[in-house]
Amino acid sequence: MFASRGGSGGGKGGKYSMEDLYGFSKKPKASSSSGSLVAKAAARSSKSSDQRKESEALASQILEAAHRLVERRRLELYLRECGLSLAECEAGRSAMAYRNLGKSGLRVSCLGLGTWVTFGSQISDEMAENLMTIAYENGVNLFDTAEVYASGRRSSFVITTKIYWGGQAETERGLSRKHIIEGLRGSLSRLQLEYVDIVFANRNDVNSPMEEIVRAMTFVINQGMAMYWGTSRWSAMEIMEAYSVARQFNLIPPVCEQAEYHYFQRDKVEVQLPELYHKIGVGAMTWSPLACGLITGKYSDGVPECSRAAMKGYQWLKERVNSEEGRRQLAKIKELHLLADRLGCTAAQLAIAWCLRSEGVSSVLLGVSNTEQLLENLGILSQMTPQTITEIDALLGNKPHSKKESRA
């Protein structure tokens, strides 16, 4: 079996000996002194210790691999129940695009998982975890939460949080230095994280001086509790004020604004935020691309009992659907569905791609409640052609004009 090449190998009959092959002899060599015996004993002890460490490291690797295998198997079984495969979910991951958040160095997926539905109280913890797993497997790296959503019960794959509504007491809400610091610490504790990537001021607080807000946000960043801070539902004037205060006192300015953006809510994202992006580098992270489900067409024949508009606390949405303006919007949505059919995509996919075409939009936050919705929304059009954009603008009839166009 181990015959030498050319017949000149070691050992008898051209075969290798045990000593040649493995570096040791079957016969022990005579020891010349007791010192050498001690040395050999120490060497054997050291070798035994090394072998034990190697065995422990190997066992740890095997255990970790087993855990990964079990988790993957659990996901495969769940997806099978939904009529899906893991390969289908993983296929789109490489197609995910990433953009800088404003003019910062932070790279975020162009689609993120939002919290108003996904992390709200409308779905189970298990479903939320499955949605986050599928989103992550498809390349999503942006997960957004806040201190009040689902009472802070979500604890994994979260990189952003919002501060404003924390409790009923006067000191448990707003943007005072006290609430920003205590609210963020509370969120981190519930999320079981040492820090978040972005902390958002979830609407401006007229009772808190802008300098106090900016100083508090700078403090939590310097303390390692957050990497960046941003705004949500702030006006362009308020964002500019925060930036000016930061520059005046050598503090940290906001990098991003979260804003509602869809077919019927355009002015802020298309006119105001691009100007801020070019002037001070503030990016846009948009939410509600489907206008609370209106664009999907599920309200075309009224309000279904299982829809969000029929739930307690969403009376405003039901009134919006049944209003005269809502009926006009639903008529336009029917035409948009025909356009989506012609393009070979769903109305939701078309709407999300339309949002991503806007200058300065770093990411669009998705709100989903099941795996089918998530996978549909992740399969958006790769790009919007100028012809499609023009056709949608003509259909909607609400394209906002920039300041330059207005002056002209």
C-alpha cells in the first residue's frame, strides 16, 4: 500500500516503517537520566492539554454548526407551510441595492422593514421573527422600531429606534434632554442592545429648545448609545434649524428625515428634502409606500373586516377610504393596476419602485404582516423608465413643482 517509488524507500522490502510514516517508534528508547523522564512526562502533559483544547474547540464548532442547521431547518419547514422555498427567498438577496444614508457613510438597503405593522401588535412574535429572518436573507439590513411599538417586545435585528412617546407622565414623552437619554436607555434595555445605529426624534417638540435637543442627541452619540441621529415628521425649516444649531456649537447634525411618501403624498420628499440633501446632506427614509394599503386595491369595494381600516384605533383610515378624496384616489389606483399588469408586476411593486426613483431617498420602509406580502414587496422593478414615470405623473395629475419651476 505504501510501496516506495523506484524501489528505494525506507524500511525492509522497500516499505516505509511506522517510524518513517508517523514519526515515532513502537519500541521505547532507553532513558539516560531521570531528568529526561521528567521532561517526557511534561511533554506528554502539555500534549494532552493541547489535545483537550483542540477537542473543546472542535466540539464548540460542531455545536454552533448544529444550531445553524436546526435554525435553517425550522425556517425551511415554516416556508414549506407557506408554499415557499428557502431558495426562492435567498434568490433575491444578491439583487438588493444599497445606498448611503444621506451624505453619511452609513450604507443601508434600499428597502427596510418598518415597524408600524411588522413590529406592531397586529401579528405574533413568531411571525415577526420569521419576517425579519426572510427579510435579512433577502439582503435587508435596515430594521426600524420605536420605544412604544408593541411595548418594546421586539429584541432582534433592530438597528434604529425613535424617541418621543414613551409614557403617560410629562417627563416620559417629548424631546427634553431627560427623555431623550432615559428613553433611549429604556429602548436599548428592551431591545437587549448596547447601541442602535440611528436614533430618530419622532416629530419635533415645541416645548423643548432646539439647542437642548441637538445637545442631547450629540451626548447619546458621544456616549456610544447611537451612531447617528435623525428626524421623523419634521418640517424642512425645523431640520435646517437643527443643522444650524449643530454647526454653531460644534455639535452633531441629523443625517436623515423619515417622511411619509407615496403617490398621494409627494411635496415634501420631491421638493423640500432634495434641497436639504444638496445643501446639508440630509437623506430621506420614507414610509407608507402603499398609503396604508390603499394602493393595493383591497379597499376598492369597501372596507374588508380583516383589514387595518376595520381595526380599533384606525377610524381615521376608514374615514379616509370612504371620503370623496379617497374615492377619487381609488379610481386612479384602478388605472395604476392596469399599468402594473402591462409592466408585468404587481401594483405594490410598482408603487415601491416609484418611491425609490426619487432623488435623495436612501431607503423605503415596508410594512408587512405576512411572508407573501414581504416577498412580493421585495420583488420590485429593478428600475423605472422615464416613460413609465411620465405615464404615472400624467395619471396622478399631482406632480409638485420645485421652487425654480414656480418662479419660472
